[in-house]
Amino acid sequence: MSYERRPIGPEEDLQDLMDAFGDLFEGTYMDELRTLGHCEEQVFSFDVEYADLMEHDVIRNHLVDDIERFMLTGEQVLNDRFRQHMQAPCRLVLRLAGLPDERRRPLDSLRMRDRGRLFTFDVAVTGATPPIGYLQRATYTCRVPGCGETVQVDQRLAREREKPSSCQSCMQRMLEGLPDNEEGEYIRRMAEHRGMFGDFGLVTEDLRYIDVQYLSVVDVVPAGEGPWGQGRHTWTAVVDEDHVGSYPVGSLLRLHATVNVDHLPERTFAKDTRRCLLLRVEGIELLDDAAHVDDVQWAQGPPV
């Protein structure tokens, strides 16, 4: 019985997404990338229009599957294409802009069934935490003598740090020494299932931290000269990178955000099954009618 080894590298659908992003940035956005070559900011938000994404079949299909992976993949390709034009150290952060009206939702209408979906919200900022650090990407190396395989693992916000379960290089070396018979095939299958190969250690010198900030926000209902309406409940939105510290209390914003599920902040035991909804912001635009709550007439008084 023969044993077919799996190729090492991005899975086929992920490679298709990377190629599609490459075509988009090299076509529609190449002039902007050239212009940003002299950018003096260490981190810079790069807005991509939602309509441009929807023109690519591969990109459109992936946008509804896993938005976190979608954004990380797009950002990786964006910086790969930008590197050839970069004159000074600068990292671009992929942002979404121009979401259509059918994506707009009131915050107070969100439910658990909306988890993982992308919407647009008109909000007022009513509170903000100090900036904090978030380990976005961790690097591990295999400590088995003679191996040294290095793996990067993207981390989730406010979750236990994840590490690789198995070293592919160690597993390949072990599998190559097995006999090509039923016994060898059985050992191979069990080894792949259990994935207990290698001994990974964290490379503390190669950790990627980014800034994040939690904003308290409420619904607003724009009404031109007023009076404006507002929602009943306060929600939490997470902003990162150069958005941190940019939107003080009282700001009126249009958030393009993914609906995530988070632990209750006041939980008193580790395995509490209750959860709350959390907005992971993928893009921010100012409202057309006003930028601050003091510029607006409110039906029931300003939100802050």
C-alpha cells in the first residue's frame, strides 16, 4: 500500500485568494501604493473599496467565509506588493471602506446568530480604554536536535496563546523510515491523527504585538439638522493599530465591523457558558452630517 504525502505550503483555496488579492492591488491600487512609497508613518491604514472587492469572484466568495483570515491574507499580500515601492519602514493595515446600505444594521438588533458577519453601524463613542498590547502573531521553533523548524501562528484576541501541535519536518523524517506495508500505513495514519512530533518553544525575540483599544459605542440615527435618535444599549468595539487613540469620546463614526463573540468581562468562573457580542472593527469612516455629538441636536439629550 503506497503512502501519498501531502504538499507543504498554503492550501489551494488560500493560494487562489492570495493570487486574487495580488491582481487587485497590482491593478486597481498600484498608483496608490507608489504614492505611499514615501510615507513616513510606521503604520498606515490602507482603505479598499467594498465594490472593488466584489468585482473579483474569488475575493467575493472568501469574504463571507472567514473574515479574520480574509483580512490577514489580504494584508499580507498588500505589504508584499508595497515593499517594492517602500522608501522608509512602513506597514500597511488593510481596511474596508464604502460598504453598501444593505450591510447597515442597528447595534441593538444584533443577536448571536449574527456571529462572524460583517455589517456597518452608525455610532457615537461614549467611552474608551487606555491602549493595550495584543500578541497578534507568535513564532515557534522546534527544539528537537537537528531540526530547527520555524512556524508562525496567528493568535486570537483575548484567548489562550496557541502553539503548533506537531512539527511537520520531524513527522516527515519519521514517516520516511517506515516500511511500505500495512503496518507502516497504520503507524502513519495514527501519527498524523495524533500529531505528536517535535518540541516547539516560543521565540520571544520574534513576537508581533499590535496596539488595541476598546471603545464603548451606542447606536445613533442621523437626521440631518435633527433631532437625532440614539440606541438603548452600550456595545463594545475593538480598534487596532493607527485607529487606537484617534477617536475620542463624543466622536460620531460609521464602523465597518465583524460581529464576534467574547467572554463576559464580569464572569466569576472559568467555564462560564454565557457570552456577549463584540465588534471587531475592519474600517472606520466619519459620518457625513457631523463629526461630534456636540454638533448635533438630540431628541433625548446627547449620548455622552
